[in-house]
Amino acid sequence: MKQVFSTPSVTIYLHEGLHHTIEVQWLDFVNSETLRSCLLEALRLVRQHRVRAWIADNRLLRAIRTKDFEWMDSHIMQPLDQLQVHRLAVIDSLDGMNQLGIKLFLSSIIPNTNIVTQTFTSAETARAWATLPY
């Protein structure tokens, strides 16, 4: 796993193997502008490295606004599906409200994609699942 992007709010790693996997590790609360710019950078890296799995490490991420979830649908999730990202491993946020918001968002978006998603409580199990052959 190598670090490919870093800010005070997020660190992004690339796992190289049978298929490339990106890991987006949120480090704290982020405002809408920072959330969106970091997600767009992650999407750029998905394209550049032909990534097929995404690990969202949300443990330290706090509340995401409804308008940002709406934005993520068309600007992140739909492009991920079009780019043939097959797996989305979500490491649950320690913030209960954020955890619930993310689960509701995914339950409404994922059925309209070819992406398989699973939630985890540890980075190790999320990485193991995301990097499995498919």
C-alpha cells in the first residue's frame, strides 16, 4: 500500500495487486468544499490507476450534509459504476449519526449500480475483502 495523496483531512492510499484498490482514510470532520475536492481527487486517482475497489475509512469522519450525499450520487457513485469499480468497502464511522447517514445513502444508491458494498469495523477486514479476487 502506498500513499498517493494527503491533506490534513484525508490520506489516500493505493493497493496494487490482482486489481488496484484505493483507500480513502478520512482524518476528521470536513466541510462540503473539502469533502468534494478530496472525493474528486480520489475519483481522478481511480481513473488514473484503473482502480476496481474502493475502501472508505470513515471512522474519524463526522456528519455529512444531505446536500453532499446528493452531490456524491451523481459526481462520485455514478462515475465509479461507469468506471467499473466492483467493490466498496465501508469502514463505519465512530459517529453514530454519520454511520446512519452513510448506510441510508448507500441503501438508496447502490441498488442502481453494479457495485457490491459491505460495511466493516476494522481496516484490516475491509482491506482483505476489497482486495479479494472477483
